[in-house]
Amino acid sequence: MERIVLTTFTDPMMGLSYEHEPVLRQLETHLGAQIEFRTVMALLVRDAHDFMTAQERSRTPEERFRLYNARLARIYQSEEAIGGLPILMDGFALFAPDRPSSLPLNLAFKAAQLIAPDKAERFLYRLRYAVVVETRPATKRDELIRVAALTGLDTELFSRALGSAKTREALERDLRFTASLGVHSLPATLVQYGNSAMMLSGMGNFHEHAQAITRTPKQSCASAMVLSFRKSRPFHRKHFRRCFTGIR
């Protein structure tokens, strides 16, 4: 029997994706035999300076990152009520002058996928936990290796994979796929079934996902709609005019 493919577009640094974990596990528990789960890296922060305010950018490098991390921590903290999982932001310092991007986190997941596909999702959860709950500076290489060890990965293989051309190529494929679908807001979820597809924007609960999964086979490939969980209705101005089947 053909299964529904549920592809999540995310970045390991995202608090919303951490809060979304219980929903995915619930789907896995109740509908796991019908769904194939996939995760695509979308690199949320290429350079933290792009997200800084003019006031933050006017400070010294160390001070601007201190202010940016503090503001980002407040955003994370506000997301705790959405999913109910604990978010602790004491001492949050994910970014620094020598670590201005979430690129290392995205590469780390792709490295885990390459060397141990069966442990990659567990690694991703543990990496999110390190960022959102433990507030560790997870963009550092030694922190990524620590998470790999905690997940049971071969740390020597992981360390080599982190800097490999193969891992970068895998991430580039993810980014090209994300761009080809016009994904600009994270997290996002693509639901595919045969020749039908639907893109879900934002974070929804189990029942909203189940409803979307039920509706997807009824949507034609030429008119797959983009839905927003926040508005719970179609964005009528946005329609995909391509067939998703066979892209990945």
C-alpha cells in the first residue's frame, strides 16, 4: 500500500520544531503504518546579522551578539506555551562573532543522516534539546560531537562527516528542494500522497495534521493548496502549479 509522505522543513535551532515533537510522535504512534516521515534542513539563520536590529548592529561584535541572543531567548521563551514542552533560556548564547550562523546545526543533521540514518531523528531531537532546554552553544563543533556521542553515533565518523563535501552536497540538495517549493516560513510540512500534495505552514496539533492527511488524496497535483494552521483555512492567493511526486 502506498504511504503518505510527511516532510518537515526545519532548522535544529527552532523552538517551534522542538515544541512540535509531541505532535509528530503522536502521528507516528497512531498513523505510523500509513506515513513515511522525512526531515529537510532549511537553514533558518545564514547570518545572524540579517536578523539584528539597527541598534544591535551598531554595537561592538561581542555586545551585538549578546543583545541578539537575549532577544532571541525571549522569543523562544514565548513559544513555550504553544506546545507545552519546557524551554529554558538561562545563559542562552547560540550565536557569537565566530559563530554567526545555524549552518553547523544543519550540517550536523545531514552528517548524522549519512553515517547513521536510523539514528538521525534521535540525533535531531537531542540537538534541539541541547539548544532549547540545555541552552548549550550548540553551534560549536565540540558541542555537536558531544550530542553525537549522547545519541550513540560513532564520533570519529561523525567528525569526519561534518566537514565532508558529501555532507555539504546533501544540505545543498535540501536547500534547493526547499527553495523550489517556495518555503519561506518555518516550520512547514509537505504532505504527499501519490500525485497529490498539500503544504502546511506553521505548527498544528494532531487533529489538524490528521485532517490534512485525510484531505490530501482529494487534492489534485495541479492545485495543492498552502494551508496555515494559525488561520485554519487556505491561503487562496497561494497555489502550487507543479507536481511534487518524484522530486525526492
